[in-house]
Amino acid sequence: MKDGGLKGETMEAGYLRHVHACNNAVLPGERLPFRIGSAQVGWVKREFAARLAAFPEIRAAADAVVLTDPAALPAIARSLSDAGCYRWRREAFDIRAEPDGPVLAQLDRGALPSFGVLAVGVHMNGVVRRSDGLHLWVARRAANKLLDPSKLDHIVAGGVPAGLSPAECLVKEAAEEAAIPASLARRAVPVATISYAMERPEGLRRDLLHCYDLDLPEDFSPRAADGEVEAFELWPISRVMQAVRDTDQFKFNVNLVLIDLFQRLGMI
């Protein structure tokens, strides 16, 4: 699939636009550092910092916003959600200053973009190796999803909730989203980590994605188990590549994981 000249440049630009789109945040830009004690964990806009300053556990200064009591963060976040700052998701995430650092606090998933903290997720390429070539399972997100409804997605993808490792989360999401047995899901191979900082309508997305490949048998068909997926389709890899290169059909961060797959396969 490699190409030269103008055609090759056009192909490259088609893929790179997704990389640029997911890295459009300028930091600090308009934001102030958000710290838990001395550890910086996020970035907050000044108007949001002003709201935070109303809480006694928050010390707001001209150059930073500091949380002095980590245990108070869930209640602060819930209060701001009740005030209409963001939608409450009822799913706690661990908050760290660094991906491998200690857990400093917990925060509801809906609040993560407003606080600009690091969020960890898992994405899995469901690969089927057939006699007529490589195929990939593609999911269509349900129309009632809060973010990116009806967009195309991976067979399995999701945020890592508090207390779970990425590998544990992958097995959980595989069962819930695609009815993949745990014994099969555990065969998934970790292949990459992808990070980005992106301005989105919901706020600042600072995500770290743990990416996996899972070879699936030809006779296996995923089944939408929890309603988050509308349908699954098995696509030839060439069709997936064309959709990523030429359209915006896939959820924004799925494109990055697929581009990594194409590169590892030597297809771009």
C-alpha cells in the first residue's frame, strides 16, 4: 500500500489530519495548573478556577489552583456537576500526576475534561486473518451515546475506572460491549500506548490509550451486550484504511489507534 509522489503525499495528509486534530490543545494557553498538594495533575480555565475558589479545600492563586484535601475532590466535583458545569457519569477514575504514579484522588468521569486531568483508556483491534486477507471488526456506537453518537468505533474500547488495571478493564469491556469471553479476551496483546491533548466541546481531553491486538477466530461474531454498540461489521482492512484516510466516520481517537495498526502492518 506504500506509494510515492503526489498520491503518497495525499495519503499521508489524509491520515495526519487526525493526528493534528487530536493534538490541538495549547498548554497552558488560557488555563492554570491544577495541583493536588505539590503535584500538578491538570489544567483548568480561569472561570472554572473561580468556581473552585468557593470551596474551602481549594486554594486559588494567580498562577495555580491547589487542592489541599484530596478526599474532598469527589464532593467538590459533584457540587459543580449539580451546578451545571458538566454531566455526572457515575464512574470514578483514579487521578495521578504521572501515568505510573500513585493515585492521588478520584474524580467522576464527567468532570475529567473540566479539570484537564489525565484519563486512561483501552482500545482493542479485533483482527480476523482470512484466506482473502486481513479483516477488522468495526463497531457502530449507539445513537444515544453522550459522546460521538453513531460514530464507528473499535470492537472494544473504554475508559479505565478506578481500581482497575488496563488489562483488567479490557477483559471487563470485552464482555460488556462485545460478549467476548474472558478466556479469549486475555489473549489480547499490548502493542502501543498513544497520548494526546485535545480541545473538545466537553473540555480538555488529556488521554493515554493502551492499545491491544486480538486475533479472533473466523467463526466468532461479537454481540452487543450492554447497548453501547448498535451493530458490528467485519470489514476488509483496505476499507478501514479508506474510511480513516478519506472520512470522519470513526470516533476521533479511534483513528489514531488504527493509524498505529496500519503502520505496524507496514501498510503506510
